[in-house]
Amino acid sequence: MKRTLALFVAISLIFVFIGTGQVKSPQDLKFPALKFDPPDPKAYRTVFAQNLRGYVQEDHSLPLVNISAIVHFGNIFTPKDKAGAGQLLEGTLIKGGTKTREGSAIEERIDFLGGTLSFSVDEQTSTLSLSLMSKDLEEGLGLFFDVLMNPEFRADSLAISKGRLIEDLKQANDAPSAVLAREFETLLYSDHPLTFRPTKASIEGITQGNLKAIQAQYFSPKNIILAVSGDFNKAELVKKVNAIISSWKNTKVVYPTFSQKFPDVEPGVYFIQKKINQGYVSLGQLGIKDTDPDYSAVQVMNFILGGGSFTSRITSKVRSDEGLAYNTGSRFTYRWGFPGTFSGYVQTKSATVGYAISLILKEFERIRKEPVTDDEMATAINYYLESFSDFFTAPAMTMMNFARLEMQGKPLDYYKTYRDKIKSVTKEKVMEVANKYIHPDKMAIMIVGDWEPCDKGSDKFPGPLGKLGKVQRISLRDPLTGEEIKPQ
Amino acid sequence: MKRAFLSMAVFLGIISFLAAAEVGLDVKEHVLPNGMKILMIQRPGVPRVVCHIYYKVGSINERPGTTGLAHLHEHMMFKGTKMMGVTNYEEDAAIDRRIDELMDKIYREKFWKQDGGDKEKVAQWQKEADDLIKMEKKYIIKDDLWELYMKNGGTGLNASTSYEVTGYYVTLPANKVELQMLLESDRMQNAYFREFYSEKDVVMEERRLSENRPGYLFDEQVRAAFFTASPYHWEVIGWMDDLRKVMKQDIIAFNKRHYTPNNAVAIYVGDLNPDTIIAMAEKYFGQIPKGPDLEPIRTYEPPQYSEKRLSGEGPAASRITMMFHIPPDGHADTQPLSLLAGILSGDTGRLYKSLVKEKDLATRVMAMANPMWYAGSFSFMGYPKTEKNVEPEQLEKEIWAEIEKIKTEGVKPEELEKAKNKSEASVLRGMQNPMFLAMRVGRAELNRGWRSLVEDLAAMKKVTEDDIKKVAAKYFVKDNVTIAIYKRSMGR
């Protein structure tokens, strides 16, 4: 068997020692040249039996193996009346056991081997991940695929999982940050599978049969991509996996299509009452997809606006200059197949909520109207170029990145072209995308906080909050029923 | 200056004794003449280097009245030096001194006088200070250090303060480590605390964020009741009143005392050449004078003598916390206690099996051993199944019953072996991530040396079932426990 240490990256690193004199200023530093070419996904792409795809990298630095299976199934694929099925699948795929093993036996064995086995369900994908010592690989692979292929979702594990989820629901309105994140998304995406939330009734109505049906429908080899790295021989690993999955049949899956239309949100202030000493604020609108041709320009623009931490305008103004907040900035979020969101955010004491929002709005206007400076452009672009190799610092992460690319149908030369796309962004393009995607006049400003002191404001921005737009008070929903909580 | 006691720099080469080699922990070590230690772990491959510097200072080095100082100081370390963050140091410093004088007058008026002083005077001084702060802005280069790191590809850029250690982090392209050496050596000796008063506000906002976390204020009280005399009594963020009153001279004195090369360790993990790193460290950190020796904390935690109980209500999940005092890190009992926490916790642990699975009384339950540098705690925490109207008090009885079982019947050999396997594998797993590895090794170095990570692993392997039984009997007793019961109620 040819045992090849996969060439991870083509690196040309030339250290030119710069002498013994201590440099007095950062401008005097002369760095030796460094060339970095990203690894090519094709070099790691592997097709197993049954059309199961994977990205595999040997890494013998530690006696460990990491294996993840990304499944094309997520919460979005469950109907409204079954909301919570994804969370229950998460809680029972391992614990519910398989046709031949009790869940507790699987967990006991993995724990005894010092391994970890976990399963999570996200919006459109689910991930089963195993990490264990390389000496236990064969046994680990057996357990891993047994869980993936033959789960039973036994009743006792389902009951425990339901109980836990219902207790979690009771806490859904406790943390202001969680309330804001949930309600802001609900406002922007309205009544859509992206925003379906479980209730006690929907959870209680989910059966073992429902979970089995999900697994049977979606957990099919061709809908799964593996990411494997660690201390093994690739050819041997492929052989072992192929032997285990030889009888795993592909099923025909028809993925539902979802509406891409979201209703316009009435601009203004949406206020959610919570008796706390700060206002938690998000102000924004729907954003773009990360497959949009403007993606790189938006990244650079947002870095300058509020995404580049202390180097960004919003953080510099709201936090550093004014001392109004610990967390503040702006962000574009991205989701597969749908536009993400754009928002400015801040958490500040109640009296300065209005003032902090006004400062963020000013920065939104400024980046639309004034060209960014050459220094700002240089910082943003250099950051993306110079930190690029960070995508590949751990083999497990690299393989996951490649697996996700393929799962989402993105081009496999994504990383190869990444830096050129960033380099091509100009100041003019930054202003263009700022105008195209940031519309302060159409924004929803959502605040979770204590109404009276927030509305009263402070010297620099005396209330009322109505100065920022029409104010609508939003009642929280009872997380157990999904019904509005009527004010007492 | 006790130069006679300074040893020549000695490159110790590869110091990896057998146990270290077993877990693949190959740390290269170099000590500078001023006592600063440089640690290096080579990880060839991707051309990045994790560059961390840790100072042996945290909130335990504060005193009542100055709580939160170590953390605020960490924030202030990003506010520049003579070289960084300013266009004209002398002009800026002149304005800064006038601001400080005014703020000192305000401080005395507001806080030294029982009635809050003359409000008109305070307002006038504040206006003058605000005008000066505006005037100073023309000399300030905002977040200069941060921007410089970022435009050079710095990631993982951050800092943190714990009870015992303060760390400053950046990961850079492998050809730019010298930038970190320059900037960190500069701020080690030349930190200048501009924009102090707005940064105090930022930290108070950070504290408010904590306060708005469900259950935080109760947990803070529980900790204060558990640790009564030692400086673990307060949280790292500090009491709000101390944050309000902290002054710049507090920060300056703190900096002079603790930010010395002999109180720091720098660690580099990644695609590096140790000779190059050492040469640069000599050049940048090596020329900083050694500081005075520092006394460790003075007040240790006294024995508890009687059970303590706290109860609270608020808008967070109902739960019970039971905290027992245990010895600090490095004590022989900490290994059996840590393994016991492993045996009790997790979804294959005793507590889950009994309270969640078999009796259906709780949704989550866990145990944690937390031996710190000078004190330790062993905590049980349980969330009752409120759908079945289970109260936290019922979980308390159940947890005591589980404790009794361990005291009388001990643990099974396979339980112990499982806990050992988990513990060992988790150390290995942690080594996969260069940043996490730097944190583990750097912090360990400041307490008992980085080799303690390996020694602890060896000690852990020797723990017997009898050891576990003994520590349970010794520490899990009524007069060593603080029991905190929190129940959900809406509103505050």
C-alpha cells in the first residue's frame, strides 16, 4: 500500500533575517517574502461506494482521526406543524440507538474510547461528527455509520429529548440577545420556513415514525459529503468505509422549493419591552446571498463600515470615541439559497439607545455618500489577503470547508479565486454596493429594552424614540404556544 | 538593578522528557536575561504563527476598592504608547494631564463628599474636560495597534483577563512575527493610557451585558458567598461601584507593578524557526529591564466550618448549585476530584443516568472540578424538570444520595478507566488547535510550569478507585458546602 503524506499546501517561505538592530517604528519593519497557494479541493476529493462523496486528508501529527458527515437535511425541510423535528432528531439520532445497538451502549463505548460523537441540525444541513484515537478507527467507523444508516429513535430517548426541548422553550424569552435575534429574523423573513419555531404542541406531536421518515428520506449516500482528516492511510480508510456502506441504498429525494419573496417591512422602530438596564438593538434589512457577484465588494465595504472590529467606523465612533457600548458594529449574515440579513447592532445603557442608533445611522449615510479613504481600503483588502491562509490552519477545518463548498454547489475554485476577487474591489465599487444594499430609509430598527428610559433618552439624543421613525410596540410570544403574550 | 543575578540567556533546546513525547508536547524554551520566558511549538504546514503573551496578573491581584482593575487595564493596553496611537506625543500628553487633573477634581467632589458635592462645579469641570477630550482627538490615531495587526493579516486578535492571568493574542502570517515582538515589547514598557474615561464607560457597558444575562446577578452573589476572604470573592469584571470610581493613577500603578518581563511569558505556535524567534525576542523583549519580584496573593480562603445556603428568584431557569471547597491546582487530590467529575458528568455519567434517564427529575445535570491557583471548587448543578413540577430541593436530595453512594460504594473500575481515557484524549484533542494549545501551555507556564500539563496527565493515570472514595469522603461534607437554589419568576 502506498502510504503518501498528502501535500498540504505548496509553500514557499523564505526567511531573510533582518539583522540585529531593533526597529523603532512599525513602518521600518521589512518582512521577508511569503508565498502561499491554497490547497486544491480536487486533490482531496474522493468518491466512495454508493456515490458517497468526501474530502479526505491524511495528517499524522497526532494519533487522532476526525470524521464528519454533512447531510443535506435541515430544519427548513420540516413543515410548520412539525417544527422542532430537527431538534428532536439532533437529540435522538445517537441516543435513540440503532437496529442492533442501544443508544447508551454507543455513547458508553465512544466515551470509553475517549472519543466524541455529536450530531447537530442546522438550517439546511445536519452534521454527524466523530473524533477518536486513530487506533480505534475501525470500531469508530462501524459505530459512526451505524448511527447514520440505521437509527431507531427509541421511545425513551425521544421522551427525554422532548422534555429537554420543552424546558428550553421556557427559557426562550430570558436572554435579550436571543429575543432580539429571533424577532429580528421573524420581522424580516415573516412567516416562512426560515422562521418556523417549535411550540409545545408541535414538539409533542412529533413521533418516532416522523423521525424515521426524515432519516429514510434524506440520509442517503448521495446526499451526504464526508470530511475526514487524521492519522490513517487514505486507501485503507476508503476500503473500510466502502465495505461498511456496501448495502446502503440511495433513495430518491425531491427537495421542496421555497418562496424567495419576502414582504417589505414597514420602516421604523419596533420595540420589545424587557425590564433590563440596556437596550439591545439591531437595525437593518435583508441583505444578499454569498453567491452574489457583489459578495467580495460587500465584504470589503462592511469591513470598513462596521465589520472590521476596531478598525471599522461604527466601532471606532460608538465604542471607542463615545464609550457607549462594548459590542457594536455591522454585519452581513449569509444563508444557503436565501438572502441573508444586513444589520447594525449595539447594546448600550437605556438612556443612550437613541443616541447610539443615531450614530450608526450617520455611518450608514456616510458610507453611501462619501468615498472611503485609501487607508481604509488598504487595511480592509490587506486583512483579507494576509489572513487568507487562516482558512487552512487545521486539516479538519480545511476538509469541512471543501465539503461545504460542494454541498452548497459553489465552485471548487472558490479559494483559488478568492484573493483576486478581493483585490479587484475598488473604492467606487464600495460606494456602489453601499448604495445598493444599505437603505436607511427602509430599515427596521428593533430594540429590546425598558421602554421608559430608552424613550426618554439623554442630553445628546433626547427622546422620544419616535424621532427615529414610527414606533411599533411588539408583544413577545409565549414560546410554549407561539401566541402573543398580552400585556398585564 | 540586580544585574549580578541575571543569568546569561540559555537556550535549553528541546526539552521534552518521555511523558511529554508520549503526548507529542514538544516545547522549546528560552529564558531572556530579564527573566522573561519564550516558549515555542513548531507546527509546520500553513504559514501562520499564533503569537500570545501572558502576564501573571488577574483579578486576584486586585484589592477591595479596585476590583475590575486588571480587566480594565487589559482594555487600556490597546490605547497606545509613545510610539503608537498618537501623532504628537508631547502635545497629546499635555492635554491628557489637564484632563486627568479635572477628572481628579470631579472624583474628589463627587465621591469623597457624602452628599455628592457641588453639582454645578462638577458640571463645569466636566464640560472643560469634554472640551479637552475633543481637542485631544486631533492627536490620537484611533486603535492604531489593532489596525496595524489587522492590515498585516492578524486574526484571533483579542485579549482576555481571568482570575490569575491576562493574555494578549494575535495570529500572524509566519513572516510577520516581528511585528508582534515590536508592538508587544513596546506596550510592555511604554503603555500610555489615552481615552481612559470613555473606556471606563465601555467596561461598565460590558458589565451591564453580564448583568442582563439570565441568572448572572445571582451567580455573582453565590460566588461571593462561597469565596469569602480570598480575592476569588469578586468576579473578573469587578463591582460596578469600583468601576465607576477607578482612576487613571490606579491603572498606572497597576501597570508598573505587574507588566514586567519577569512576570510574563510569550508563546509562539506554528510554522516557525526557533532560532529566528529567539533572536527577535532577545532584540525586542530582551532589552526591557527586569521588574521587582512580586508577592503572590496574601489572603487565602479560610475553612468554611458550616453549611451556607442562598436562595433567589428571577427570569431565568430554575436550578440548584452545590459548591464544595477543594484544594488548588497542583494538590494531589485534584486529579481524583477531576476524574470524579468526569465519572459523574456527561450523558454516560452517573448523574444523567440517575436523574435524567431513570428518575426523569432533571433535564440537565453536571459536576465540575475547578482547581484554581490558590483555591478550588467542586460544583454540582442541576436543572429540574419543571413540567413535572420537580423543585430544585428535590434534586439536592438526589445529588446527596449520589454522593453517599460514592462515599460508601466507590466507583467501578470501568468508570474510572473511561474517565481517564476521556481525560487523556481530550488533552490530545486540544493540541489539534494551535491557539488552544498556546493558551494551555502559556497559562500553565505561569503557574506550575508547562511541564505540569504532562505531569498531571501522568498523575491522573495513577489514580485508584480508593483515591476517589477518599476525596469524596473528605470534601463532600455539609460544613464545606454552599447550596444555592434559584427559581424562575417573571420580571425582576
